[in-house]
Amino acid sequence: MQEKYPQKPGIDFILKQAFFYWNKTLVYQLMFSVIYLTLFFTVFFYFSGQYGIMDQFFGAMSNYMKVGPSGMEQYKTDISTIIAGKGFQNFYLGIVGTQIFLYPLNLGFFQIFRKIDLKEPVELRDLFAGYNGLNFFRYASYFIFWYFLYSFIAQTLILPIFWVLITIFVAPLMFFQNKTIFEGIALNWKALKMYFIEILVCTIVAVLFKYVGFGIFLIGGLFTLPFWNAMIYSLYKTIFTEKVRF
């Protein structure tokens, strides 16, 4: 393959393309959200009830509300005690494990969008493409790696944003071009240097649209939650091709 740099895309084109893919797959967007949120909150409430996590947090908050501002130090101590407890650690591991299990569900949208491009019929099983064969272990391993580093730098302001931007194309590069995690990050870095403004603006739009649905449209958030995948695919398709590399 010869090295070639594609023509720089316009932000408006990328956004229109992302909304096109999202609009064409609303049924699958809804199915994704229902499956994801049902499993996530089932595990959340199970472990919360098992270890009394929410009761402990509400209890600490109730004590603070009774005492007022003078009880802030005690409130911080109570929260720290809850978080340090074995029950909360098990609760946290249960939530993270659920996120790891559900992450490959996002990859199904890449297959669905590609089928739309190829004018092939989309099937329900396409949504679960990330779970086929060894795919689950590849993408689950990537998410563990991604989440571990994200959690490590989460206390800073800029680094988490940078980490998202520098890994935004890793999943589609793994899915479409069979790249390794580190090969994907290297290609992502080159793309980010060339298309920083486009990637940043589209990422901001995707995040806002993804979560604003719950804040403004409530139930409509079930349709906007997976929009992030449409934006990633639109960016990926515009910047990369399987025939062209950096």
C-alpha cells in the first residue's frame, strides 16, 4: 500500500454523515440503550442492595443535612469510610465488570454502518458483532486497558480528555483493519495531529448530543445514548480507509 494523505474533511460533512447513520438506525439505537441500561442498572441495584451501598450514602447525607455546614468534615469522613469498605469495593468491581462485558456491544454499530454503506441488509445479530468468536476478548481487553489508564488520570482536568481523543479510533481500527491496540493508538495520534480541530469539535458535539437527550427529552435519551458510535464511524470513514494509511 502506498502512503497517502486524504483531503481534509469539513466538520459540517462529518456531522451530517454521523446524523445520517444515527437516523438510519434508530431502532438499533433504542435496542442498544434498552439492553445496556437494563443490564447495567440490574447489576447496580443488585450489588447496591447486597451491600447496602445506597443506604450508607443516603445515611451519610441525611446526617449532614441534619447538622448543616458544620458537619462537612464528618460527612467527608463517612464517605471515605464507605468507599474504603469491602462492600463498596465489591460493588465497584461489579459495575466495572458490567461495563467491560457491555463494551463490545458498541462495536456492532460499526458493522451496521458498514452494511449501510455497502447497501447490504442489516440483521439483529449485527448488533452483537463484538461478541463473535474471539472478538469479545479482544475488545474487552482493550476496554480494560483503556479504563485502567482513564481511571488513573481521572483526577486531572486535561489528561482524560486527551486520552479520549488519542484513542477515539482504536476500536474501529481494531474492528476494520485488525490493528493491535498500540498500532491503533499510533495511527490515532497521527490522525489527531492532522485533524485536531475536526476531531475535537465532533467529539464535543457527540458528547453533548449523547447525554442532552436524557436532560431535555428524557425517554428520548434512549435514542441519543449510542450516538457516539455514529460520530466515531463518520470520523473514521472520512479520515481513514482500508486502502490508505498514514
